[in-house]
Amino acid sequence: MRETPRTGGAARALCVLLAELVVLQSWPIPLQAQDQQPATLSISILEGEGSVNNIRQRVAREAMVQVDDENHKPVAGVLVTFSLPDRGASGVFSNGTRSLSVTTDNAGHAVAQGIVPNKVAGDVQIHVVAQFRNLNADAIIHTQNAVVAGSAGGAAASAGISGKVLALIIIAAAAGVAGGVIAATRGGGSSSPPPETITAGTATVGAPPTTVQPRRKH
């Protein structure tokens, strides 16, 4: 009669132990969560550094950065803000303002697309700020607004003429000049008289005729 309560108590204790093991396995470990939290941020410039923005065509190269942690691993979900100067050589982003905020992807990349430079030539500094929880990092992307040296291709592009169409126009013009020269040499210019044709006759060479006089009789 006394062994029955002991057996029941041992069974209950075993059930409680098993329940605690299940809870411990499903409970997040604080140390692992701390390992996933970056201690510092760093910004690497992937595209845009030293690029030249064509202010005639209003085209600029996009800017791209990568945000890493202290172990040089990319950090996703970082808020990255690109800012252009308020005056002088500058431009606007695709949203029509001088500031654009994007979030890094799983590779830690953030891209500022659709930059349109203004018509002021000079150095342009794009200020980049990365923010993740209580961490911050910043960097500068150096670009330049410039007028591309004038050329046939550049002038045609600014006028809305493609390079292929320009090449066809040049070929057609060259063909027209060549045709005019050929026409001038054949009949369009001063004409020279046709050459004279001399036909030689047939010459007959022979001895002169001989006249024989009859003898007189004495």
C-alpha cells in the first residue's frame, strides 16, 4: 500500500522533466541572438566612385554600396540613405529629390538608381549613411558633372540621332560626292573632242609603162 504513492510520484517527476526538456529546446538561446547582432557597420563602394555624369545627355551612373559587419559579412535590412548636394554641381534621384533611402538586400547591397545630374559642371559628392538599430556608418562617393567633349557621335546623341543613323547619313553623303565626281568626269564637265580616225589607203607600186618605137626602113 505504501509503494503505490512512490511510483506515482516518480512518474509525475519524469513527466515534469520531459516537459522542461521540450521547453528548453524550443526556447531561443540568448547567446545565439547576440552573435547575430553586428557590433559595427562598414560601407564598401561597389559602383559610382570616380564616374563622370554627362550633363548634356542628363545621364549618370548608378551608385551601389555594400554594408558589412565587423566580420566582413553582409548585413541585410540596413537603412541606407543617399544624399546629393543642395547647391552647385548636383542632381536628383529617381524620386525627384536629392535624398533617397533604400534597404540592403541579403547580400548587403543598396543601389541608388535613376540619378539625373543638373546642368552645373563640377565635383559631386554623394553622402551615404547606413543605419541599423543603434549602429551607424557613413561614406562619400566622389563623382563629377561634366560636358562630354563634342564629337559627331555626341552631337548626334544630343540631337536624338543614333550612331547607326549617323553612319548611314555619312555613307550616303560620301556616295553622293563620289557619284558627282564620276558624272563630271564623264559628261558633266568640259568635254574633249572625239579622237580622229585615219584610214590608210592601199598603195600599188609598179614599173612605169614602156613605149616601143618602130624602126624606119632606109
